[in-house]
Amino acid sequence: MPVRDAICWNMMIKGCLDCGDLMTAEELFDEMPGPRVVLLTTMIDGFFRFGQMPIRDLAASNAMLHGYCENARVDDAVKLFEQMPSWNVISWTSMIGGLDQNHSWSRFQFRILP
């Protein structure tokens, strides 16, 4: 391939994900030179579809949390939320909004105190 810009990398990674090959998509993502922030959304979508998000940081966890809630996967959202080592206002907003959107308040018990 003569030109290997972010668009090409993104299409290769998305193609792997569309074919169900998360491992190759991850390998391509890790091999890509330069800033990879643009491709992170493609990888997060792939991790979400395969349910295998390697929690790398709070931002990635929040993206997964929001994705689960937007797609009515409330049980997965609650499980992820409970596994997160810390929360911020985005985490709480995604969780509360997702529970409300899906009418699923009974699936979650707020644990403010340890």
C-alpha cells in the first residue's frame, strides 16, 4: 500500500473488526505509528461489540459504559461500573442516564459508602 495514513489504518482495523477478527485489529492498532487517538473510537467500538474491552484508563471505561447503556446492555454496564477502580462525573452521568433511559433502576444499588 503506497500511502499509509490514518484513514488507511482505520479502514484496515474496521475491516478486521467487521470480519470478527479482534486480535488482528488490536495488533494493527498497536503497530500503527504516530498518534492513535483518532482510531481509538474504532477500537472501542470493536471492544464493545466483542465484549472484551481491556480497561486501559478511565476514559476508555467511560466510553464502554456509555456504549452499553446506549445499546440497552444495562447488566453489562452495571458490571463494568462495579469493576471500575474509580469514577468521575462522566461515569456517574453515563450510569444514571443509562439506567433512566432503560427504566432499569432496580438493577443497580448505589454504594456510596464502603
